[in-house]
Amino acid sequence: MMKRILNILLLLAVAVNLCSCSEADDLGDIVPDGNAYVIDYGTLYIADGIADRYIIRDDGIALLVASDFGGLSIANPPIVSGNRVLINYHVLGDLDPTQVPESCKAGYAIQLNAVLAIPCQQIIIGQEPTRECSPVAVSSIHIGKAHLDLRLDYKSLTNQKHKFELYCPDPDAQVLNLYLIHIGDDDKNDNGAMISSHRISFDTTPLRSDEPRKIALHWVDITGTKRVHYGEYNTWP
Amino acid sequence: MNETNDKFEKRFSDRLADHGVDAPADMWDRIAVSMAEIDAAAKPTTPPITIAPHRRQRLGLRRAWQYGIAAMLLLGIGLLANRLVRLIPQPDSSKLLAEASVLYDPATSEVEPIIDEAQEIEIAPRRTAMAVVNRIDSTPSIESIEEVESTNSNVSIESATTTPSTEGTATNNSRKSTPKKSNEPSPQEQFQKRLQEVLAEERQRSGGRITTSLYASNMSQLSNQKASPARLAEAGMTKTEVLNNSHGEILEVLSSSTPTFRHQPETKLNHRTPVTVGVGVQYELTNRWALETGVTYTYLHSTGKSEGVFTYTTTQQLHYVGVPLSASYKFIDANSFEMYARAGGAVERAVSAKRIQTVGTADKSVGISTTQQIDRQGVQLSTSVAVGAELKLNKHIGLYAEAGAGYFFNNNQPLSYRTEHPLSLTLQAGARFHFGKNE
């Protein structure tokens, strides 16, 4: 009888151990929210002398990277503190107040699924555009706390370099007119070249005010048509 | 003296008439013990027979499994031995002879057997010799040749020792056989011919050949059954992006006024053509019909790609092991070529199913990759029909190819090529190895 019980216990122990072999490793394979992924812009923040990495959202929420795939360290070029990033993450839980940076009001611990570093440029204020905008498709506009984030699609040849500039001739106008200039004169719509996607952020800190401001973004569409998008630039607490 | 003794005795008897002695208390015990000792000395001691209550011993689970496996093995060996014995069936010659003898029975037939001339020549000298012996025996005894010469000088010695000659056949009076010279087959020839025919028919009816095969097959879609959104979501192919709109405005979600916007990028599903490899065993029931079974392994690979703000790739890998069962009919069987039709089904079960999800960007794959095990339950049932041809390289080896169609039933299996294309063309090719009696 005792021998039978021991055999059953041994079988159970083996079954449990074999099951555990198929389980995911720790936090790396957990997808807490199923197939839903949270997307956000933010700024990478790494305090001196502290290994913790935070991503500060535009609304002041701190996201502590509790688990990631190693992407922050393997990204090329490397993502450093202060970089504008677009992240894909899952929330694991709330942060303890002692873990929240002083400049932030609250925080979450997150599992970082993917990260994209976005190059950031300054807005040229008080000047008119010096050239015409080459055709470009603006597929995404995000008006953040201190940034204007754009996703641009354009035709490109392998050996051609493209540049983007944002002009604001009158920063004091009631409606901020922002002119996006795509510099890629040799690429035409009908030359059959490949379309490349590019994300870029423009620092709008100099344009901030205490009141919400309307903005109008001007650009030339991929078909050669002039386009305008109107939005509102919110104030942030 | 006698009177004195009598008086003495009378006195004792009168005095002791009323005298009684009490038996000791343990007298009977001592008697019983002594009697027991006497009995023990007289008979050999036998142990007392005790009937213990029967305790039914429960057959342990382990012992039951052992008995069951042993019984299955014995049954399998017995069946296999029976089949092996029948691999090379030998027609019962006595039975066949009994059948064939209806045409000609030398014992009962009134027709005397026809003897060839050659046999006639062989037999005749023996019979002639017997006739000479008979004649010698019937003649008066002759003690010596000299006496013959003296008694009859006209009788030559040679005549006494007449050797058989062809003329002896004329004196042969034992049989009156007359050789018949005819072009019609003799009854014996007919008998032999009929025997050969019966043996050939018996071979036709028998089977028993075992064939093993190694093969690979793939499928090509005949039907297209697009997966429903629920099915895609269940398979993890549907991705949802939650865009925080409360602190900005995103052109991609112009129509949304909610703080957050749930965006489902479209998923592009790609199923690789499944590849199946297997080992088969075929047993010929007759010269035409055969049964086939075996073991198969199938690999199913699917990829779903969704492009939203980020790029999501879901790779699904399924491994199935199955047991097919089919019947085939050979309608062309030549020396180096045969064609057949096959129909049957299969039962398959997923032995491994996992899903690998990767999140990345359009330009750079800097994202997480996670692996999940897919819950697999039940079995996959399928049916198939095919027409095939085999090229026989030699008696034991052949190359074959089949073309057919298969249908996979809806058995709640993970999303795959089969669930989206349940009706498909199948192409199978491989090698066959034949064992046993070959025709």
C-alpha cells in the first residue's frame, strides 16, 4: 500500500516537473493583456547612478521598465537618456510612490515589447520656408506635450538622402502655421522608387503657452496636392 | 486345606462386602492422559486441518497492465504467425487431385490405359521370358544336356535356351492391348492439364504479400475557407493597438474622440503547404485488394503579419502524428508496372503546437519575441481518395506516385492550412518494398 502511494506521488512529481518545462521563462514571455498592445510616445530617462530605466510619457506618467527583451541595450544606434521614443508595452502593475521620479505624478511597471527611437529636431521659428516641399505622405501626426511627432512616407532611391524641416514663421499668431518641408528633389512620384517610412519629432517647447493653441500643419501630399491638418495644442499640467 | 482356604476367603469377603474406596480426584484425568498417550503411540500424528477464510487478493494495477500487455502480445503473435503461414499458401494437392480425378480414374475407368510403343517393347521381353520359363517348366525334366543329345539328336541346345526375341511378342498371350495412334490428348494429359489450371486458379485467389513503403506528400488547395475574425483572434493572429489619445492627437485615429483608441491593424495570413512523410505497411488480401496502414508525420507552418504602429508577426508551428487506414484495388498488374485506386482515412493528433509572437518596427526588428504553447485537444479526422501507379524495379522494390484529393473535417483544431483549405489535392511519391510470395 505504501509502495503504491509512493509510486503515485512519484508520478505526480514527474508530471509537475515535465509541465514546468513547457512554461514560459519568467516575465520574458508573459503577455498580460493577451493580444492588446499599448502604444505611447515618451522620453527615455535614466537617472545617474541608477540602473532603472524610465520612460516618461507626455502626460507625466512614469513607466518603469521591469522587463524587456534587451531591446534598449541592443538598439542600433543606442538609445540614451533624453531620447524621444515610441514604445510598445504591457502594464504589469502600479509603481510604489517611492519608485516614481520626482517630476512625475504616478507610474506603472511595464513589460517593454518594442521600442523605436525617434530623431528629434528643432523647429525653425520666425523664418519663412526657403524652398518648396517635395511630395510626402503624412500618415501619422501626434501632438504631444512638447513634441510634434510625424510619420512620413516618401519615395526614395537607395543613394538619395532626405531631410525634413518644420518652419513656424509667426509663433505669436492665434493659429500656429507650421510648414513641413521635405527635401528630396530628385525623387519624383513616378520614377518607381521604393517608399520609405520615417518618423521624426519636432521640439515644440518654444511654442508652449498657458492656453491651448490651435495649429495648422502644411505639407505637399505624395500626389503633389497641398494639404493642411488642423489640430489643437493642449496645455499640460 | 481347602476348607481352611474357603473359610479364609469367606471371611475376607464378608469383611469387605461393604468396603468402598473413593477414587482419587484426578484419576479420570490420568486415565485420559494415559489413553491419549496410548493413542499417540498407536497412530501417527497429523496436523489438524484448518479452513482459513479465503482472502481474495486484488490484482494490482501494475500486474493487470502486465497481464493485459502479455495477452495483447500473444494475440498479436498468434495473428501474425497465422498470417505468415498463409503468406505462401500451398494448394492442397490431395484436394486438387480429388477434384481432377473426376475426369479420369484409372481404377474405375473401363478404358485401358494406352501404352506407348516404347513401353510395349520393354514389357514384352519380360513377358516372353515368363512364357519361356513356363514352357521350360512344363517340359519333362532333363537331367543333362548330354541326355538330351542322346535322347533326341534332332534337338539342338540352342532351342532349349531360346532367347526372347521380337517374335516373342507374338507368343505373348497375357494382354491384348492395342496401341491407339490418335491426335487427341490422352486422359493422362488431360488430367495433367486440368491440374495445372486448378493450381493456377488457386494462386489467383490467394494474396498474402506484405509491402512496406516510405513516402512524402503535400497538398494543394482546392477550396478556400477564409478564417473568421473570431478564429483569427483565437489563433492569436489578431492584434489590437491601444493608442493613448488623451495627451495628443493622432492622425491615424481622426474619427476618435475617446481618450484611448483601439486600433486593429489588418492581419495577412500565410500558410505554407503542409508536408507529410510516412511509413506504410500494406497487406494483400487477394491479388487485387489490399489493406494499408502506417504512421505519418505532418508539419504545418503558418505566419500572420499585422502592421500598425508596430509590426506584429505570429508564427505558428504544428506537428501532427497520424495513423492512416485505406484499401486499394489494383486494376492493372503487369510485369513492370501496376496501377491502383485507393480510398481511406486517417486519424491524426497534434503532438506539438506552439506560437511565436514578435513585436517590432517596420524598419528595424527591435522587439520582443515570445513563445506560447497552443492548447491542443482532440484529433484531426480526414478522408482521401487517390489513383496511383508503381514502377517495379525488380521483384522486391518499386517506385510509386499517387494523385488524389483529401478532405479534413472540422475538429476544432488550431488554425492552419487544413482549416482554411479543407478540400485539397494531394500528391504522394515514395518507394515500396515487397516481401513474401511474388507473382
